[in-house]
Amino acid sequence: MQIDWPSIQTGRADTLHGTTVDISGWMIPLDPQADTVDYFLLSADEPCCGGCVPRNPLTSIEVQMAAPLAPHAQALALRGRLLRLLDDPAGWRYRLVDALPLDRPQAPQRRFSRRAFLASGAALGLTACAPGHFAGYTEARAETAQPAQPVQSAQSEAAPGWQAPTGMLTIDMHSHAGRVIVSRKPAIGANRPFVPLAAPMRAGGMNVICLAIVTDTTVTRVADNRKRFEAWREPEPGELYALGQTEFQRAHQLIAREQMQVATDTASLTKLGPLGPSVIISAEGGDFLEGHVDRVDEAYTQHQLRHLQLTHYRVNELGDIQTEPPVHGGLTDIGVHVVQRCNALGIVVDVAHGTYALVKRAADTSTKPLVLSHSALATHPGARSRLITPDHARVIAGTGGVIGVWPSSGTFRDLHAMAEGVKRMADVVGVEHVGLGTDMLGFISPPVFRSYEQLPDLASALLLAGFSQAEVGAILGGNYRRVFEASVG
């Protein structure tokens, strides 16, 4: 059946939960540079610019395509199953799943200009770009981008500009930028196209990212509630090791394509970081080890691994995770040996996704600082939450380590709220133990920091939150650099 946007905006579409419907609108890809997309927003009105996310969730719906679709600049009509969302972390109320384009293009039910749309009062709120949601860079800008200079925040004309201290490097503790992860969809798999990486890093002034492969994608999936990933089957012997080999190769292919450099120790980080976008090879989850500690040595030597997160979205051989019931009681004995081997070789140990019990045993085991690369503070996290308690954070700080605050839209409404979240973390553990972990391209719902071009805006938000220029420099890279140098040598 055909539905119109007023039924979405008024909530009348709630009665159509689970029904196959036809709806027309404008596509807003969340990755504007992708050749094909299978997840995007469908908007009631033509967006003002590519990648802008409407402020009001009732003026758009999430779409999950049954098959990838090329981005459309014109209106398109889709048929799919409409779902009513409850307590969605990004605020969306409806999702169209298993969607397919209709054979014959249709105009939206209410086609008029953006200005007329806003003036008409048909929307329940503004559809302008939400704070912290900015368009992707254009090809022209990507070709001509130069290293960014400190600029005034685009969010407020009164916002102070950040001046990077001499010799300071900006570092993202956790990123999937460039899209090295093998798709969970078999039809795409290892042939998933890369997206540009170096240009947005230059444009925003991001020097170094910890580029993370993920080696549980073939055995994990998005849960039915679309709020988290979960393991759905056991891997075959050798399956996750092979996946790791593929993704390490993809990481190096992306680095070569983007003409970036790999930092493997203190000397190379110091030399390469200021010259242009650089990478620290990272793995999110030790699943590719399959319990074989000697594979840590192999990854270190053959693939230049220098940052290892022990667990991800399956309870693996190394320990328990926050989003599933505990099995091992924390870090396993194999996990202990992996931590010790990382210390000996010179690999940063990351305990993100691990349970509090895992973190405590890792802290007791490690002779080097730990990092928890991407999370945020919650006094009382819900069951299976990825957020952490103050005590959880203090264990990391007690090793001399760093907690990376992430830009999840389920946690923060915009960059200013994220800056306040950084402040709360600093109040608990001290500013010297707080960093940035964007989890770039790793979220289910759009985060509040979606491009490295937003880095000056985040820096300005941190200044407005009360941090000094030097403290912002520590948060945006200096603190992680200290841990990297202590761990890697």
C-alpha cells in the first residue's frame, strides 16, 4: 500500500508496523562517497547538501535495502516492510527493511522546495543539518585538500579556535575509516569498495588513525533490534584466521592507494605523523588468533600490527564481552598469555568491549598501560551496555592508560554534548587519561562525529567545555601517543 509523509510525521503509520508499503522521497546516503549503499535515510524533502542528516527524525526514515543501490540524486520510490522503532538510540521512529526500488520512478507524495517545506509547518521541526552532522567532502575538495590550519568552529561564531601545540599529533584511537572491514553480506564480501581516507584527514587536521580490522564479521550480525551486533554461529576452524589475513591485506591496500604511511614505533610515529596522514595497524578483536598465541608474533611481523583489542562481539578464546553473558569469568589464561606477548613485542593492549572482570585481570597482567579505545561514561550502565562505570574507567587510568570517548548518537546528541562527556570522563580519571576513539564507519546509527573534517569543530567544543589549549591537544592525541610510545618503544 502507498503511504505518504504526513502519516509518518503524525505517527499514524504506527498501525502499519510489519506491513509492506510503498513510499517516495529523497535518498540521504550516510557515506556519500560510496558507489552503492544498502543503508541510508529516506527524507520527506530534498536535502540541502549531500550527507546532511535531518534534525527531526519524523521527516525521514531509515532504509535497509534488500540489495545495494547506487546513490540517487533524484527522488525515488521504494517498497519494503515498515517497522515502528521503540527507543531507537539515534531517535528514528520508522525503518523500511528488505526494501527494493519500484520499477517506475515516482515523485514524492508532497514535492515542494525545502523553503516551502519549512514554511508550510508540515514538518514537526527543522530539517536543516543537525549540529555535528556535515556533508561529505566533494571530489574536487579531495583532490585539492591541504593540511588543515586551526580554524574557528563552524558551530558557533563565538567558539574559540584551537591552536595545536608545536610537535603535537592528533590521533584517533579507533577507526574503520576507508572501509577495510569485509562486509557481513556475502555478495559483497572481500570485494567491498574502499572510500577515501587521506583527504578528509588532511582537511580536518587528523594526523594518525589506529586503523582497525575486524575478524568476527562472518559469524556476527546485527541483532533484530538494530541496536547491537551479536554472534549467531560458531566459526569453522581456520575461518577467522583467514578473514584476518584478508583484512590485513585490505588495510595495506588501502594505505597504498591513499599514499599513507604506517607508524610502527616511536621513531616512525615522530617522523611520519607530521608529514601527512598516517596509520597504526590495529585489530578489533583477537578472533583471528583462534587461541594461538604465536599468531600475535605473526601479525606483528607480517602485518605490522601495533594495537590489539582483545575482544569484540563474540565471546572468544581471550575473554568475556560486555554485550553477552559472561562465560569465562573475565580474561582467560590464553588472554593473559596474549597480553604478555603484546607487552614483550611492543603492541598496545586495548580492552574495549571487555567486561569489568576482563579489564581488572588485564590490568593485573600487563606491564604496560592499557587503553579502552572507544566508549563513554555511565554511572549505571544498562545490561549488556557498551558504556562503562567510573570504577571501570579508573582501572584503565590506574595502569597509566587512556579511555577513548566515542561519538555515539545513542550517548550524545551533538559534538557539544560529546565534549561534556569528555569532561565527565576527565573529572573521574584525570584529563591525562582521556582520548578520542571515533569508531569511524563502525556505528549502526549515524554518530555525531562522521568525518575527520569535523575535528576543528570538536576541538572548539572541547575548549567551550572548559579545557585549555594544552588539554585539548592531550585529548586529541597526546595521551594516546604517550601510551603508544610506552608500549611499542
